[in-house]
Amino acid sequence: MNAQAGARESQRTTRGEGMNLTSNAFLNAGTPLRRNRCAAWSVGRLRGSVLALLALSFAAAVAQAQERYPSRPVRIVVPFAAGGIGDRVGRLLAQHLTDIFGQKVLVENPAGGDAIPGTVAASRASPDGYTVLQVTSTQIVNMVLRDKVPYDLLRDFTPVARTSSTPLLLAVPAASRFRDVPDLIAQAKVKAGAMSYGSGGIGSISHLSAELFKRAAGIGSLHVPYKGYAAMLPDLLAGRLDFTFMGQGDVVPHLSGGRLRALAITSPQRVTALPDLPTMRELGFKDGESAFSYTYVVPRGTPEPIVRQLQDAILKALANASLQEHMLNMGLALIPGGGELVVEQIKSELKQWGQVIRDQNIKPE
């Protein structure tokens, strides 16, 4: 019995030792793999934590930058010559924005090239809210007048705010024989092709408004384009041109001086400054409305909180009584609105002027 018990104990011991040896060998063999997996998991977790911290830090930095916007001067790009009405509008707005922001807002005038170079440069500026572009009917018309324009106002920019527009006046020299619009039309039909009108250039709103009028009235008239209103005025005042369409702010000083007479206005309703002047619509021209608009945009990609700050500040400026008085004195109608109205304005003018350009077969210089 003792011998058998000893033998069995010996077998259990041997089997136990074998099992222990096998288990230990298995565990020892698996240790490097487990260590590698643990190390990889630790590195991955660390990397994820670092990336998360970086993302949070970046978001915090962006938020902080937006909270203190603007922390340096903001520039409004007005791609027209200094001293013109667009420049005066831009500087008036910049003055009031400076007061609102407590930070300088400056106007830059990269003029020339029908506002194309200045608009392109603004589209390529950093989208940080420190470059604001004044968009007018000129830049909108470029998109339908020219085959290849190196910008798209709807694609390359984020709309901020719509501010104002100026209606146009159908004006004649003070000594003109035309007393009203029906008289002008009647004379033009009698002397077909003998009359002439001047404009601020091919594709200008004065040109397109005159073509819109000619088409609706069924008359012919020779177009004489100039390099802006200033170049055209001497010939108009001297009677070498029969009529023109000019912005209200450009015409009114000559009306009060007795050098020009206005026959009609292209606004939807009569204006306070000229209460006796009929609108084109009143005279039977249902499509006779036109205006030169002013809106503001920023480069595409500008953070939304900054866009909202700019929009709020511009709309606040437009509510200022002093600014309103100055704009009215310049012949401007206030049409304040947010970004959605900027898009609506651009699309409306693309449609209106695109149709006139196609119908009248107008080509750029």
C-alpha cells in the first residue's frame, strides 16, 4: 500500500510539474506580445489625448480671437478712385464702424480695370474679417458683360450686409427742347438715329439704364461712352448730347445750379428730395426701375461669428441718424439688410442686366 501510494504521489507530482512547466512556458512566451499590445495601446491613447488637447487649444484660440475682434485695423476695399461716390460711401461707413468697434476701419482704393483687380485681390485676402469688400453694380455687371471674369461674387465671398442704392435720373441740358419724357420719345421717333446720349462707359449702369429705356420706348439713339461721368458732363452741359441717365447724387447739384433738368427717376417711388419728379413706372415703363447698389462681403471662409459681428456693426451704423442724413444728401436710398439680401441683390441684378446685355447685344470695350 505504501509503495502504491508513493507511486501515485510521484505521478501526481510529475504531472503537476509538467502542467506548471507547460503553463509557465506559455505565459512566458506570451509576455512580449502582451507588452507590445500594451505599449501600442498606451501610445495610441497618448496620441489621441495630445490631438484632443491640440484641437481644444486651437478652438479656444479661435474663440478668443473672435471674442476680441477686431484687435487691429480693418480695411474696406473700395475698388474705385478716391473722391467718387463709392469712395465717399465707403469712408462714411468706415467712420461709423470705427466708432462702433473702437478700432480703426480704413478705406483702400485699388482703382482701375473696371474694379476687377481690386475685387480679385480682396477674394484672395486672408478670411479673417480684416478685409471687407464694397460690392457695387459695376462688379455684378462684369459677371454678365465679360466672357471670363476672374471672380465670382457668389462663390468667392461670404455676404455680410446690404446698405444702400442710388436711383438714376433721366436728365437733359437746361436749354434742351425736351420738356418731358413723352416729348423726348416723340422727337426721337421723328429723328430716328439722330439723337445721342452719353454714359459713364460701356456696361455702366447709366449705359444699361439708357438701353433699357430705348428698348421699352422703341426709339433709336447713338450711344457715346465716356470714362466716367466727369468726362461726359462738359458735352452734356454744352448740349452736344441729348440726354443721359446719371445717379441722383451726381445730377442734383447741377439741377440746383440750373445747368441740367431732370425728366424722370428710376426709383420705385418718388423721392423726398425731388417730389415733383415722376418715376419711370408712373410714365408707363413697368421695367424702367434701375439703381446702383452698394453691398459688403468678405472672403469665403471667414468665420461665421466674425461675419455676424460685421453685419451687426454695419446695420447699427445704418441706424445712425447722422449717417442716414449724409447718405440722403448724397442721393442714396437706405436698403439695409443681412447677407441673404446681398445674395438676393446680386442675383436680381445679374438677371436684370444680363437680359439687357443679351437683348441689346452689348459687348465690352
